[in-house]
Amino acid sequence: MDIRTTKLELLKTILETENTDFILRIADFVKKEKVDFWDEMSLSEQSEIKQGIEELDKGKRVSFESFLKKIS
């Protein structure tokens, strides 16, 4: 059985059931399986983003125009 057929059969089963507990367990499982992009980043990337947020929170900002001048 290919993955498309499996997905369709799973969807059909979910749509046809009236078992609330089953639906809630499936929903919970799907939520847990979603990958958070943050967890996919290296610690270095996470650190850089955190540092940038801290700088923004402290009011350290650069206008977009100023940024473009620096990189061109």
C-alpha cells in the first residue's frame, strides 16, 4: 500500500468515527509529531537569534535603509 492510499484510509477512518477519545488522541499525537523549526537549528543559530531579540528589546535597532547601505 502506498503512502497516499494510507493517508486516504486514515482520513476516512477519522471522518467516519464518532469516538471523541480516539479523535483527541489522534490530534494530540499529530501535535506532538510536528517539528519545531527552532529545534532544527544549531545552538549557534539559536544563540544569534536570542542575542538579536535581546538587542531589539534594548532598543538597539538599525533602519532597513541603513542596513542596505552597510551591505552594498
